[in-house]
Amino acid sequence: MAWQLLAGVLLLQLAASAAGQQQCLSATFQNGQTFLKCNPLPVLGASLHWTHHAENGTADVAFRAPQQSSGWVAWGINTRGTTMPGSSVFIASQDGSGSVSVLMTVLENTSPSLTNGSLSFDVLSPPTADYTNGVYTIFATIALPNNSTTQNTVWQAGPGSTGNVGQHATSGPNVQSMLRLDFSSGQSTGTASNSRLHRRNIHGILNAVSWGILIPMGAMIARYLRVFEAADPAWFYLHITCQLSGYILGVAGWALGLKLGSESKGITYSAHRNIGIAIFCLATLQVFALLLRPDKKNKYRFYWNIYHHSVGYSAIVLAAVNIFKGLDILKPASGWKRSYIAILATLAGVALLLEAITWVIVLRRKKSDKSSSPYGATNGNGRA
């Protein structure tokens, strides 16, 4: 069961990668331009679209990134290294009237002057930009430095507007926005490499499937199927199968998250990490609770049930919260968050329906038991 679920998770991850690439390639632009290649960039929700002209070593580029209207986005190339300082960049922002402009500047250091001027590579026509539906797009035609198709690309986003570009965040995705891109093949490597993004996606999918789907389904099986006498003891084994499979996959995702965290020096998602540790601890307590489960007739069974239910439901609620935090960190295509919301809504709808059905069954059963008991039912005179 567990290996089948893991295989399903890997297939989902591959489908997610393909879906992200397809969404990137199917993007449309206001000016009607089209581009032959596209890379969904690993962080900041950005994507890069381009057409490489091998005959003259140039490229038509469109950089897209979501941002508030009061913020800015930037994309550029560093001919001297893989860091942001030394990069030649295009910065798009807008003024108070909503007019979008593009600043071309070289980032001399970590506190650049942002003086508009020439870049370290040729720009064949004045760059332009637009802002639509919360997304900036920068258009430019450039000569690839040193006539090389492989370049160190950088991108960024932060607060501020034209003439008042503010400092971007110095942790998290904002310090991972660099990669080495081959404009001919579309292959990329670097700080925010495809390998790391691949593992982050696996981490997210493992946790979403385990804590976010299997564990809640196991809890629903235990709460609702046990009411049906024909489902006993099958409901118990289904419950255990879901919970243990979810726990195994969840621990794998949790461990991968710890590994990713240890590799990201200076980048800490404290809330996401701490909630993840709490979920792991609660889930582990549930596993031990199974081993210590008293018999139904044991006087301590009532207290065990309270413990088991409170710990289990707490883990489920925390898992849902942390999955959304993880989605905010990964910033995948918006369809993934909507899909998870749809899954939660479906589980909640099924739970409400089963809650109503099981209450009807329980009340009817109690009424039936009461009427069939020689002492359970009386008439108005107090006689059975």
C-alpha cells in the first residue's frame, strides 16, 4: 500500500512539473508577442520566456513575476559571477499615476545607487513593461554577453515604486533567485537548481498527500464507518492502513524538509518548520497510543479516547495550516492551491453528509433499543 502511494506521489510530482511547464508555454502577452522557450523559475513565482536568435547571438526576452502595484520586479544577467552584486538588470515599477517604467542599471554592490544607464551587454531596443492582473512583465531584446548562450541570470522583487525602489527581503526566496541558464537548450543549474526545486516539490507533495489527505480520510473512516455493523471490523483495518501509510509518507516528507532546511543556511521558515515538528510529534504520539490502547471494557478507555481524538484532530488542523504555509513558500502554479482547497472542501462536505447520516442511524438505533427493552419504554402512566 505504502509503495503504491509513493509511486502515485512521484507521478503527481512529474505531472506537476509538466503542468508548470505547459502553463509557462501557454502564457499570452498583451502585445501579442510569442516566445519559443520558457522556464518557470524556482522562486518568487516568476517565469522567463525567450526566443534565441543563434544567427546573431541575441534573444527576445519577457520576464514575468507577480507583485503588488506598489512594488517592483527585476531581471538581469551577471557577467562576472552568480551573485546579485555586479548584475546588469532591468527594474520595472510604476509611479502614482499607474504609469509603468523600466530602469536599466548595474548593481555595483549590496546598496546600489540605481542610476539609470548602460548595461554590461547591449540592449538592442528600449525595454518596455506592463502591469496586468497583479503581474509585471518586462520585455527586452538583448545581445547575449560574449556571444555565449549560457548566462548567469538573476531576478528579484521588492517594495517601492519609480524613483523609490525599496530594499527586498534578505532571506527566503529572495536570496535563492539566481540560476545559470542556457538560452539555446533551456537547461538551467545554479543556486535555485532544478534538483533542489524537484526535492522541494516532492517534500510538498509527500506532506500534502500524507498529513493533508490520508490522515483525515483515516479519521473519517474511524468516525463514520464504525457506526455500520456490517463494516466491523473492516473499518478498523482501513483506519489503521490509512493512518500508518500517512504516517510513513509524512515522516519521509518531514525528514526531507529537515534535509532541505539544513542545506539552506541563513534561510529559515520558522513557523512552517515549527508546525511541522509539532505535527510529527503529535502523529508519533498517535502511533504509541495504538500500542497502548486499552480494552473497550477497561475503565481507562474513556480517557484514552479523549486523548486519541484530541491529539488526532489537532494534528489534522495543524497539517492543513502548514500545507498552506508550504504552498506560500513554494509558490507553485495557482491551480495547486485551488486543487488542495477543493480536496479540503470535498472532505468537509463528505464529513458533513456522513455526520448527518450516522446521527440518524445512531438515534434510530437508540430508539429501537429503548423500545425493545422491557424497562426502556413506558406509557404515560409509567408502565412499560
